[in-house]
Amino acid sequence: MKQFNFQKGQRGEEIASIYLARKGFRIIEKNFSTRFGEIDLIGLNGDRLVFIEVKLKIGVMFGTPEEMVNRRKLLQVQNTALAYLQKNSEIAAKYPLWQIDVVAIVLDSSGEVIRIDHYESVEL
């Protein structure tokens, strides 16, 4: 099951990366990890650094991907983002503006994308 979740996560990140690249984002890092947690994607959008949480669901029978992103999860992403900025001071200095985005993806049972929603600058 853990292997399936890892593969599902990788698939979601791949879909989100392509989607965001088409919107003009440049992904600079994937799966940044600290003791606080992990950030799926880190990208640049214009003059802004963007920390991106990707949620993928196969169908919505057991809820939507958006329902998986709660205040606790956003706080974890924010703490991990702050750790990233501390560790990468030159990037932090170059991009003082930053935000957290969420990309929600729903696939059908054959793995085809039903929908992708990009929520920008998600607040806690």
C-alpha cells in the first residue's frame, strides 16, 4: 500500500509539474524534506517563490483532494517552507515574496485526468 501511495504521489507531482510549467512556472525542487514534513514541489512564478502541495485522488467517492488539505497540513507546509528559506538563504534573498499553492488532481479509474484545480496563495 505504501508503495502504491508513493507511486500515486509521484504521478500527481508529475502531472502538477507539467500543468504548472504550461502556466509559466519553473519547478526548481521536488520533495524537499525536513523534520517538519515535505513539500512536494517548489517553483518560481515571476518574482515569487511558490511552495506547492499536490493532492491526487482516484475518483471522489471517498472525498475530494481539497478535503485532504486542512489547517494542520498547511501549517506543516508553512513550517517546511520556512526551513527551506533558512537553508537556502540566497534563494530567500532573491525571492523575498513567497506563497503556498495547492494543486488538486482527480483521476478516473484508468488514470486519466478528470480535473486539475490550482489554488494560489492559500491562507492558513
